[in-house]
Amino acid sequence: MKYALWGFAAVGCLYSLHRLASWAERRGWIHYLKRRGSSGALGSALLEIQAIMEPSKRYVLEERRKDDSERPEPGDPP
């Protein structure tokens, strides 16, 4: 009986956290289920670390930054 109460408490706690995270996602504070963050941010961070350890990889990072700066913003006229 004691383990069943702990199980119900754990399920209730997890459900409450799920509802809280869903609410925070609707407010735009976090990415939980519906929207995903971009994987490009993680790749860029790892590329920065690799460029520090392997200076020959620096050109890849510089080209990526150049491509990002040349790309027009979505609201800019053509």
C-alpha cells in the first residue's frame, strides 16, 4: 500500500510538471513539445571548440559566419 501511494504521488508530480511546462511553452518561455530549438546553435558551438583545438578548421567557421551575414532577413525587400 505504501508503494502504491508513492507511485500515485510520482505520477501526479510528473503530470503537474508536464502541465507547467506546457503552460510555459504556450507563453513562449520554453520549447517543450511543439517547437524545437535549432540544431545549428549546438553545431556552431561545437565548431567553435573544434576551431580552438584545430586551427585548420577555422576557415569553416569563417565561411559559415560570412554566409550568415550575407543572407537577407525575412522582412527585407529583395
